[in-house]
Amino acid sequence: MTDLTKLTLSEARDGLVAKDFSATELTQAHLKAIEAGNDDLNIYVLPTPDVALAQAKASDDRISKGTAGVLEGVPLGIKDLFCTRGVRTTACSKILDDFKPTYESTVTQNLWDAGAVMLGKLNNDEFAMGSSNENSAFGPVVNPWRRKGSQDKLVPGGSSGGSAAAVAAGLCLAATATDTGGSIRQPASLTGTVGVKPTYGRCSRYGIVAFASSLDQAGPITKTVRDGALMLKVIAGHDPKDSTSVDVAVPDYEAGLQEGVKGLRVGVPKEYRIDGMAEEVASLWEQGIAWLKDAGAIIHEISLPHTKYALPAYYIIAPAEASSNLARYDGVRYGLRVPGKDLIDTYEETRAAGFGAEVKRRVLIGTYVLSAGYYDAYYLKAQKVRTLIKGDFDAAWNTVDVVLTPTTPTPAFAFGEKSGDPVQMYLEDIFTVTVNMAGLPGLSVPAGLSGEGTPLGLQLIGKPFDEATLLRAGQTIENAAGRFPIPERWWV
Ligand code: GLN
């Protein structure tokens, strides 16, 4: 039989419908791959084989009865930021310890309602803060891709490093992820996978451990654009449990995928041609422009003049919201408790022991910029910058339908290469944070290999709630680039 872990989500769906294999066989193949690869790659922080096999059996029953859902029997990985009822959820922080939620996130519930199977919980940067997955309490994830002729370990990007690496390595068919400033798109770019960050409000945030509530969005990481379309359709939609989720119709994204980009107006923002962009990234961007043009799109140079303020403003707003959201981890309500001599001391001891260095840095920055003397100078100013960034995009939509940029300024980097200098690490997010600041949908599609033989992605940015056009343009790039290669399996 073919290697079932090499199938895409849509191929697996079709194979299950055609009864080429059972959900149990498909799940077993992935559980075997996890067993073989997880020691080397550190992708799953909690495999859940018992849950997976029980769900797969139920799927096989529904398939034989003819009552299959749209994702019936497909095995997925779940970022450990999504609450899963009765299954340990830690956000990869020591502070949540052995926390087992008594409720299920809406996004994962939607997946189970469609028949999907959970293989386990995936590694990520602690509380989704990071761009390399080196900030996890469970240790870093290893990128399945390596540089040509080298055995050095590379980071998979972050914070959804486990999700992206799992999909790239065939340790699940697709994965859930979250994106506050790039955490779906950046790891997708560094692992040769497709990442969709939907419009703010498209997917419910209910039951997702909060980082920065005005920026956080859930989305899929998949092997192909089609798989992203398929999964987004299932997870998107209005949810009364999240007052920021928006009640707009969710189209059938898969249906329009091959319609092409004839006449589509594509914006290329001049401010994204930054100093220090790797030469290969710049030439891939040119290649992407040429592909879309050849397919009939009309290319416009555009200006997004406030781009240079996006990163500093993001690193004020995101920590401010994080410092407030993380106040709940006090040693009383959740997980870890380190008893002190009184209540205040218990708070302090618990938070000192439970949070990692980057999370502490964010809480300190966030508390500082929200404090009475600095609120206007930093926080309020950053919010004004955010409005200006949104205004840049609003103006751009008068002349273009989508915007094309690189996803990341560099390909995957080595362990330790940037972790010693937070500013270097924050610069990874330079092309992705604007999208969250403006609440827009963004997609990263693998488009080529670096000179070192590692993946590089292109980013498409769309109008609010226009994920359909984004996916259609992404499909055009994928068609032109060809089915992306899978990394050589050195870990088995
Ligand atoms: N790398 C960014 C940060 O550390 C974005 C993370 C994310 O999108 N969750 O804040």
C-alpha cells in the first residue's frame, strides 16, 4: 500500500470515501510515524493514540453507514494552545502544569463535528510568544528540513512550530495553529507548508489560550492550498461564545480554487523591499510576481507608508494585552502553585517558577507600557499607529484586490542563531505583523527553495473576509511552483 502519511488532506478524504483504506489504517499509519519521528523532532508534546483510535473507529462506522462528515476520519494535530476537553492543555508553559480543560475550543469542536481524528497536542512557543519554537517549556521543535549537505538542526519557525513541522514531516495530515503576529505564516514559510491566517473574527477564539486578544486568530497549516481551503471551511463561522467572531457567510473555498487570477489586481508594496532582505527572498518575490502576471493578473506597485512602524507598535500592543491576559495565572486558579509565606508571595513564587524568560519579558514590557506614566507615550501611540496601518490597507483596496510580499526575510535559521537577541528574533515578524494589526487575512504558500535547499514562502494579504480570493491566488502560485517537495526523512 502507498505510504498513507504522504497523502494530502484532500487525497485522504477522497481515499476514505472510495474505501481505498479505512480511517483506522490512516490513523495507525500516522501514529506509527509519530512514534518513529517524535524523539528526533519533538513535535508532539502529548500524543493521544487512544483518543485517535477511538475516533477513527467511530469514523469507520459512520463511513460504512453513509453518514460521514466532510473531514471524516482524517487525522490532525492540534496546537497545544487549543483547549481540548479532558486532555492536558499547557500552551507549552510550566505554569499550566497538568491543566485539563473541562471544555472544548470551538475550532476543535468544529473539527470533531466534521468527523476529524485527533492525533495529539503539538509543541509551540510558550503562550505562542516566539518565532522559532525555542521558547517552549517542552524544548524546541526540530525542522524536518536541513540545509543541503548539513546535519545542523534548524528551527521550524514559531510559534506554531510543532504544527508546521508535523505537517511537513507527515506526522499528521494537517494541523490547527494560531497567529497573533505571524505564527501561522512564518513557520509555514520555513517548513514548506501552507498557512492561512483568517480575517480577525472569522474563526472563534473561544477556548484558545489567549495571548493578545485583539490580534489572535486560529487557522490551518496544511500541505496544499486545497487542504487549507477545506479545513478553513470547517473551522470558520460565527460563534455566540466569542463576541468578536463575525456573523458573515462562510463560502465553499474549495469550489473556486481553480478559477485563476485573470484580471485580479495584485499590489506589490514598495516599503517591503527592506535592507537586509536575503537576495534569494527578493528574487522569489519577483518570481511570484511573474507567475501571477503570466496567469493574467495585473500588477501594481503600491505604497503602505506606515509599514516601518508596524513592528515597534506590535511589540507594544501584543505585550500589553499579554500582560493583562496572563494575570490570571496566579497559582490559585490554574495548574502550578508554588506556596509562599502569604498570598502575594504565592503569586510571585508561582509566576517566577512557571513562566519562561520570553514570557516574563513580555509581561514586563506590557506592564510598563500600560502603567500610568507611560500609557499615553507608548500604548496610546501604538494604537494610533495601528489605525494608520489599517488606513494604509484601506487605501490600497481602492486599487488592488490582494497584496503579494515575501512571508519571511530569511529562510530557516539554526538553533541559537537568534535566540540570544530578542530584537533579531522580533525582526522575523517584519512582513507578517501588519496583517494582524489591520485584522486582515493572510496566507503563506511555499514557492521555492533557498540556495541552502530549505523552503521559502510567499505571502498574500487580502481584504477583510475575502479569504476566497486569497486562496485562489495562492492556488495559482502553487500551480506555477509545482507540488512542493517533502523533506528527506532522515529521522526514521
Ligand atoms: N513572533 C511573534 C511574537 O512573538 C508572533 C507570535 C504569534 O503570532 N503568536 O509575538
